[in-house]
Amino acid sequence: MDTDQNREYVLKLAHDNNVKFIRLWFTDILGFLKSFAITIDELEDAITEGVRFDGSTLQGFIRADEREMIALPDMSTFKILPWRPKEDSVARVICDIHQIDMLPYEGDSRYILKQNLKKAAGRGLTFYTGPEIEFFFFKNSGQPETLDRGGYFDLTPLDVATDYRREAVLTLEKMGIDVISSHHEGSHSQHEIDLRHEDALTTADNIMTFRLIVKETALLNNIYASFMPKPLSHQNGSGLHLHLSLFKNDKNIFFDKNNPTFLSRTAEHFIAGLLRHCNEFFVLTNQWINSYKRLHQDFESPTHATWSYTSHDALVRVPQCRPDKPNAMRIEMQNPDPACNPYLVFSAILAAGLKGIDEKYRLDEPLEDGMKNDAADYQRLPAHLHDALSYFEKSDLMKDTLGDLLFNKIIANKKLELDRYNRYITDYEIQEYLPIL
């Protein structure tokens, strides 16, 4: 469908469904979904000319200047919000951010992903991703008070939030997002929903939509949904496991029928790229101080740059593949968490993997469950945001992948977060030190 046909289709769809407001969505540097609304009368002009807004909202915690930007709707993302009233209904559209001269803004993380996917497309490559997204349902946002004491794949009565999860799945499907499965996760009041694989841009859009839908579902049921990586001290945290594959001319180049495990040499180079450069992009996959409290050997999370066919503790796992299903061959990144910016994460992962392919990085032997004690022989993953930021600052690969503007703004945001944290007096310090010092 060409641009004019798409515009006419969307305008007719909006009018037929009595849409009165359109929410323009975009994502800031830290992965927070931002939005403002226009009325249906402004939609036609918005499609062709965009809508002006304050661009400082894109900069995260660092808002050094106020510059006007243009939010230009990507009309392929136009969807009517099913949880809003049918009378005077509301739609959303995801926007690309442009400067006043209509040139793309290099601080727009969605634009950065598009540019990296464009580079891959120039080589005939399509990057597919499928997320497993974990999260918690709590009684409120003030304290992480759980709704149940259920565990992995438990049913009612232990899984008391099954109806909330079902409601979220049905809403996702109404928004055109395909769900593979959903279940109770290993921690109390924790859940997982797995989305079908799509091209990386669509997946990133879907993750942003997913997080809002889950939070809206909770709000409508007087509870609170959280994507905080580690809200409970003695329970596993929430991960965002990413299934990755690379296609060329509709052929999965991670598949090799001549290898007993069906893992191609190209996939091995890609994995080696992830392992070698993971510390450089760790500040993107695990961007919060709280992220690093999840990455502990006691909580089924990776602590070293390892790969495996079976281990839940490996940074990269290779799921089993059937010989008659070559398109299902994939690798799984297990360190990201659901509070990341998916546009930047996919950009970084793709760049690291392609670097491994281009330079034919050698992949070491896999680490399996029976070899856990040998994990210490491998590169240690960052244990704190400060460590991750140190690797990131020195990375030419990340600077080239994200561009100077976004690269420097990420550093500024993370340094501010660290400074705020270092000045904060925690409950632990008061309880441990005040009575004795």
C-alpha cells in the first residue's frame, strides 16, 4: 500500500470507528514511552507535516536545552486502543522524530535502529527477534506486595492473577500483536508473556506497546504492574530473553543442516561477536542500578560471557532445532531486562553480531550445566552500572552504532543516575549503621 492509499485508509478507519483523539507515541533515550494527543481534525495535516513538540522530552533525565522537534506519524502503526470507550474512541500511532528542517533527529532511538537495520538490509540481511517478557503484578506501586505465592507454571489458586494475564493477552491480540504463550513465572506474583518473532523494528514497537498494555490492564484492575528488574530481594528478577535470527533472501543463515546441532558457522561468528562485545553494550541491555541486583548466580541469571545449549545461566543459549524447521533456528540472549530501551538494544546486538561475522570471531566451546564451576574462566559480566558505563564509554563500536549525539547523552544520563544513587541513604545503611555508629 503506497503512502496516499495508506493515508486514505487510516483516515477512513478513524472516521468509521468514531475516533476523536489520536495519541502520538515516541520513546525517549531511556526507553520511556512519551505521548501527546491531537484531535481527529488535525490528523490529515499531521500525516503529511508532522506535529511540533518540545524535543527536550527525548533526552531522559538530562534536559540541557529546549528544542522544537517534529513528531511524524508512521501510519503503519495506527491502532485503535481497545481499552478506551468505543464512543469518542482513541487511537495511537508511533512517530519518528524529525528536526524543524524535516531531517531525521539523530537522538531518536527508533531512527537509530532503522539506520542499523538499513545497513544490514544493504547486505541482504533481515534481523528477526522474538521476546519473552517477564514482569510482576503487585497490589500497589508503593511497596512490592505480591498477589500470590505461585511458582513456575503454577495454576490457580496459586496463580491468582491468571485473569489479569489473560486480559493482557487478549488486548495485545486486539492491537495486532501475536502472543505465543503466557504463564506464571518462577517468583511470587511474577508472569511471562512470549510474543511471536517479527523484524526487529516491529518487535521494538511491540515491546513498547506491550509494557503500556500490561500497565493499563493492571490499572483497570486496581493493581500495579512493574517491569523493575529486581523488586524482590529473595526472588528471581525479571528478564527480557531475546530470540534472535538472521535471514538472507528468505533463508535463515543461522541454520546448517550439516552440523549435528544445526548451528551454522555464521551463527557461531555472530555469537562470538555478542560474547566479545557484550560488556560494551551492557549499559543498554541492563541500564539501571537495580538491573545488576538481578544478575546473580543464585537467581538463574548470567554472570559470565558464556554460551550454552542448555544452561539458564549462560549469556547466550542455543535452543534445540528440528532439521525440518530451519526457519526456527535461533539464539537466545538471556541478560537483557524488560526495563531497557528495545530500539537501542537491538541496534547494539545487531552491530556486535555483525562485527563477529565480518571479522570471523572464533567461538569457544559451550559451557554446559555439568561445567558450571568453570564459568569463572570466562569474561566476567559487569556487576554494577558503574562498571558497565566504563566499558561503554571506551567502545568505538557503540559510538559508531548509536552516533555521537545519542552515545554522549546516554553517558550523561547514566552518570547523573549514579551520582543520585551515591548520595542516597538507603534503609540498609540506617538499619545497619545508625544503632552502632
